[in-house]
Amino acid sequence: MSNTKQLTFPITGMTCANCVATVERNLKKLDGVNSAVVNLSSERATVDFDSAKLEIKDFIARVNRAGYGVATGDAELIIKNLSDDNDARILESALLKLDGVLEATVNVANEKAKIKYIPTIITQAEIRQAIKNKSFEVVELGNESEDAEAKAREYEINEQKRLLIIGLIFTIPLFTFSMLRDFNIIGHWAHESWANYLMLLFTLPVQFYVGWQYYVGAFKALRNKSANMDVLIVMGTSAAFFYSIPITFGLLGGHVYYETAAVIITLIKLGKYLEAKAKGRTSEAIKKLMGLRAKTARLIRDGEEVSVPIDSVIVGDIVLVKPGETIPVDGVVIEGRSTVDESMLTGESLPVEKKQGDTVIGATLNKLGLIKFEATKVGKETALARIIKLVEDAQGSKAPIQKLADQVSAVFVPIVIVISLITFAVWYFIVPLNGYQFSDSPFTIALINMVAVLVIACPCAMGLATPTAIMVGTGKGAEIGVLFKNSEALERAGNVNVVVLDKTGTITKGQPAVTDVITKDISENDLLKFAASVEKGSEHPLGEAIWAEATTRGLTLAEPVGFKAMPGFGVQAEVESRSVMVGNKKMFADKGIQIADFESEISRLQSEAKTAMLVAIDNQFAGIIAVADTIKESSKSAIADLHAMNLKVAMMTGDNQKTAEAIAKQVDIDQVLAEVLPEGKSSEVKKLQIPNPESRLSNIVAMVGDGVNDAPALAQADVGLAIGTGTDVAMAAAPITLMSGDLKGVAKAINLSRKTLSTIKQNLFWAFFYNVVLIPAAALGYLNPMLAAGAMAFSSVFVVTNSLRLRRISI
């Protein structure tokens, strides 16, 4: 039995791509870790590991050793039914066995349980349920649903803000005094020796209190044999600060650079604060989805109407929802009629009618009538919870385009340190030989230019370029009903040039109906009775149409014996001791059954986009039942949208060529793939991917489907898109799910992917351009270190802000 598990936990203290690499490398060093992916934008780590070798505490210890932290939540719950200390120990033991619970203490005297947990692994609702499972009662206080991870992030932002304010309090007067003194705007008293001591006093709290986290981060990075942004900041500011010390004490002559060190730290702190605030907005789509969740549910228990917290609803509960209320969990309507607004999940604006037997989705809005439904999915199993999990997984995954940034980031800081040392050496040893007239001593100029190189370099922008755009893009997708399983799917969809659409349920409604009944030596009703009796055992939409027509006519059906389905051909069984076959022309040709007299009728029906189902009784042709599927209202305009994006559109179907071409003509399909057996769908997609084996050119193919037999084709395609109204199997195989069931979602998904990819490329261009241009500029002496620090601080803010533009684009 496999012991492989996956955990996702929030990381604190990461500032740049080097931090990501450091955390990833340290996690991978643990024996038993199969893979580790760390995302800078979502600030989360996802690890696959052997649970027999490792537990969560091992990961926390490793992250802490690397110089970072894991965000945790604290819960204080009031427990009832604790009879003695033994009960407290039993509950404590049960809590500590829960995945994600780090510490648990239960006090029988004050009836309180204090629990420390990781919010991405376990929620307070699950902790409370575990307590109830041990026959103890938890007193509801009303604040249990707080987002512990968000609280930890908020604390981090507030701490950055507090340090920034302290930095500004000391840096602004320090910088102002320094500038006024340098430009001789104030008197000679400012050049007295005591003025340098005053500047030192103002710099100390900035350098070693506001900037202390950079020293800690640099020490831990070097201890882990790596170098990150903290190392650059510490080297740059310490060089300016410690160079000024001997000048202050009269050991050296020259100018002090305290204001340089203080301004650099304060500007970087400002940039980090603005970046943290902006990064928080990249996950707003997730917060919006979480906000849709109802807080309470109205249940019918013991014949009475009771209101309970949403986490108390269990499968099988009867839920009552009045007009204007949010449906709390997923279920099936058992009484009443209404219309439900599902736009918040599907992006479909029109309300959907709901009656007895229909499925309702939690977090959607009941509009008109009162309905009762049976809860079928609660907690993490609801559609909303699965959507949130899907979006979070996508946001935490790495896109292939990020690989280049990761490779550069891995060597970026060491290269910058080398460039800074070369800069110092050139300005100090070589430039004076050429007769260059220095405004200050060669050592001072060399030092200042070296500091400028150290602080202008920005690995943060490279680290944030891809993940921030991915976070906003996947969040935007969730808002419009397009769910990406991972960031690779989001990236690849933008490169698609061929879209293959499965016909049934995708272009058409997937609800075919009988249109014609043509008989030979038998009545219409008898032909329908025999055919429908066979189709009772079939799950094919065409068979269901025949069964539905017979039921509508009130025909009494017999039980089929020896039912046999032949995919791509038809079905057969014994009905009332007679052998009955229902299938296509290929099936009848294989069986040697003559249909020559009815070929013209078959051709006529096919030219009208109808599927001709042939019926034989006792190996003799008995008639034709024509079935037609209605084309979805949006299919033609959706395909027109794809054409407008310069995409080739193909249709795949098991129908014969004539019927397929008739349907294709109605919706302007470019290429028809007809008479494709279910097992042949994936090979047809493969042929489209490499249209000419001798050519190096290949197509990037997207496959759109909704059924079980589409799953292999969805997996074979470069990008698989499952229509959300289809089966869970299709959705599992597809990296993209269209929640609304509307074909227009295909164009939306591809368009969103293209715009996200464009944003990523803009971000990467800026990140590389910025460093490639400004590092040499600093090395050549064109940049003051304080201006360099400002540019560095705001480069990452630019990248995050550029990604946030995706929230406002029209798809």
C-alpha cells in the first residue's frame, strides 16, 4: 500500500526567487520527499512525501532551519461534557492525531481546548467535528470561521507597515539634514563633528532594528550555502554604514554615508510593504469564492425547522431554502419548484429552473420558490469547496515559462556580488590610472558604485513575474466559470491552433429525440416497442431517445434478455423470444442484413442531420427510427468566436459522414471527423497533432468533450477542456473545466490564457530588462545608491501591479 501523501502549508518570510529556491532545496533534502514546489506569489509550499518516513513537524523544522516560518492558526474552544482529567487526555490525544494539528492542550478546570494548527491542512470546522466525533460538545462562539492564514498574512503586512513607519520617522529628518548640509543651505555648524554623531544616532535604529530581518535572512541564507536578496541589501547598506563609522570617530577623513544606508533600507521596506499589499489582492478571487459560502442552514429535524451552522449539516439532512436565500450545500430537490442563480459559479447569467429530482449546488442563490432538498455533499466535497481547491492548486503550481526565471534566479545573487566586487576594483585600481578627476576619494567613489550595484539588483521581480500573473489569471478564470487544474494548462491553452469539439453534449444539447419512424411489414408502435425494450439496457443518448418516445406513447416494454452492447455499432438482445438488433449500417453489413430498398430513405434522413437507427427482428430488416439532437443556441456564435481568434475548428462524432456534415454545415465547422468509434477518439486527436509526419510542424490541439468516452481524447490532447455539465470522469481527465456547459467558455479560456501569457512575458521582459540595463549603469557610476534602492523597491511592485491589470480585462 502506498504511503505517499501531499501537504500544502503557508510559508512566511519569503521575499524573492532565491527564497523560493532555498525553501525548495531544503525540503527536497528530507529523506522521503518525492517533490516540493514553492510558490512566491501564494507563499505556499506543496510537498509529496512518504508518510511512513516524515510528518508535518519535520517540514516545519526544516523550513525554520532555512530561515523562514510556517503560518499557523490558534483556536480556543469551549468544550462541554468533560467529566474528568481522563476525558481531557483522551480528547488531547485524539486532536494530536489529526493531520495539521501541531499542539493541543485540554483543561478540564476551565473546559477549554487550545489548539495550534496549520490552516491549509485542517480547518477549525474539521477540528470541531473531530471533537464531536469523540462525544464532546463544542460551544459555538460565532468566530470560528476566521481565516487563520489570512490573519497570519495580515500580521506580517502590519509588521512591515510598523517597521516602515519607524524607518520613515528616522530617515526623513536624516536625509533632509544630509541634503541641506551637502548643498550648504544651512550654516557651518552642520559640518561640525557632532553632526556626524547625530546622524549615526538616527541611522542606528534603521540599520539594526528596521533592517534587522535582512541581517537574519542573510545569515540564514549563507548558513544554507545560498545567497538571496537579503545578502545584497546587507552587503550594500553595511558597506555604507561601517565605512562611515571611522569617519565619524575621526579615524578617517571624508564624507559619511549614513543617509544612504538608511534611505536604502527604508525604501526597500516601503517597496516590500506595497508589494505585500498588492500580492494580497492577487488572491481576491479565492476570497470572493470563499465569501459565497452560507454561514447557516435551515434543516427539518424531527419534524421541526431548526437553524444550524453550515458545518453541522451532514449527508442525508433535509434542507429548507426560502426565496432570496443562499443554498448552503449540494443536494437533490425533493419538494418544491424554483429558479436558481448559478452565475457566481458558472458565469451563466440566466437563472436555472429547479424541480423535484434536480441537483442544486451550494453557494448558489434561490430566486423565487421555496424548495426542500436532501444534502448529498457537504464540507470539502461540495462543488464550491472543490472549485476553491482546484483554483488554489492551480495557483500553487509552476508554469513551464517560469523555468527560465528560476534558472537565472539560482545564480543571480552570486553573479551580482561578483559584478559589485569587479566594480569596486575597477573604480579603485584602474580608473585613477586614466587620469579621471574624482569628486571624492577613489575609495569612496568605488565603494558607492559597488553599493549601487548591490542594491539595484532585483531578483524579486523575476521571482514574481510568473506566479502573480498565474494567481490573477486562474482567479479571473474562476470568476467567469473557467477552472484551470494547473498553471501549465493556463499557459498551453494560449498556444492552441486547432480546437476539436465532440458533437454530442458539446455542440448539441445531448438530448436527442425521435423524429421519424419508417417501418417494413410491422406497425410503428410494435417497431418502437421492440427497439425500446432492447434500449432499456443502454445508456447511450440515442437509445434513451427511443426509450423516451416509446414511454411517451404509453407502450408496454418487455425485459430484454442477453443484452449486448457493441460500441460504435449498436445493441442487441432477445425480446419476447425474438432476436432484436438496433444499430447502424456497419452493424447490419457485418450481420449480412439487406437494407438496399431503404438506402434512399437513410440518405434523406442523414442529409437532414438525423441519425438513422436501423432495426432488425430475427435477422430481418424491420425499419428505421430517426433520431436528431438539437444544436445548442450558443454553438454557432461560439464557433464564430473561435474562428475570429484564427483557430481551426473540427468536429468529432460517431455519426456517419452525411449526418455529421449536415450538422457541421449548420455551425460552420472547418473539418469533420465522422464515424469515429469511442476507442478511436484519442488516435484521431493524435493525427491532428502531427498532420504530416515528414514535416517538423505540429498543431497544438485542444479537445472539448463532456462524456466518459471523451476522457482518453481529453488526456491525449495538448489541452483538454471538459464541459462542466458533463461527467466527473471527463473533468478529472481534463486540465480545464468549463463550469457553465456553454461552448463560449472555450474562447474565454483560450483568450484568458493568451492575455495571462502576454502579461507573464511583459513581466519577465521588465524583470530582465531592468537588471540587464540598470546593473551596468550602476557599475559605470551613473546611479546614486539611494536612487538604485528606490528603483529596486518599485520594480517588484510594478510586476505585481501589472499582473493585477488582468482582473479588469474583458474576456
